[in-house]
Amino acid sequence: QASLLKNDETKALAPVSLQKELNNLLKFNPDFAEAHYLSYLNSLRVQDVFSSTHSLLHYFDRLILTGAESKSNGDEGYGRSLRYAALNLAALHCRFGH
């Protein structure tokens, strides 16, 4: 679904259906970072600034908590993740004209 949202949005599930599936996934595994990222992309698609910001922040929180970024980059991984989080948040606000 993430690939479809990035490349050909018309082939992805409808926003409401996709969000329903994501909510079910996150209910059972709230630390699933990729589901938060997909929720972020889905929220962008419907221009929902609150939900997209919420999902983006949860994505980076979960990514840092799991240590996925730090395993290959040593101690620099956390700093790098935080920089990407700040950059993505800035891009999100720019996209919504803030």
C-alpha cells in the first residue's frame, strides 16, 4: 500500500478502508512503525493535518524506540533519526502551507 500511495495512488485502497485496516493493525501492535508511516501517507492523501502529524510523530517515536536506526549506525543512529524526523515534520508543515 505504501508503494501504491507513493507511485500510483489510484490503485491503493480507498482512504477510509486503508485507515480502518491500519487502525486494526495498530490496535494489536501499537509499536509497528511502518503502519504509522502508512497512516501518515494515507492522512496526507486526504489533507488531514492533525492525523498526518500524529502518525508521523508516532512513526519516528517507534523507529527510535525499536532501535532500528541505531543498529547499523552506532550512536549516530538516534541523532540521524531525530534529524530526519525534524526534516519530515518541517516538510509536512510546508506542504500544508504553515
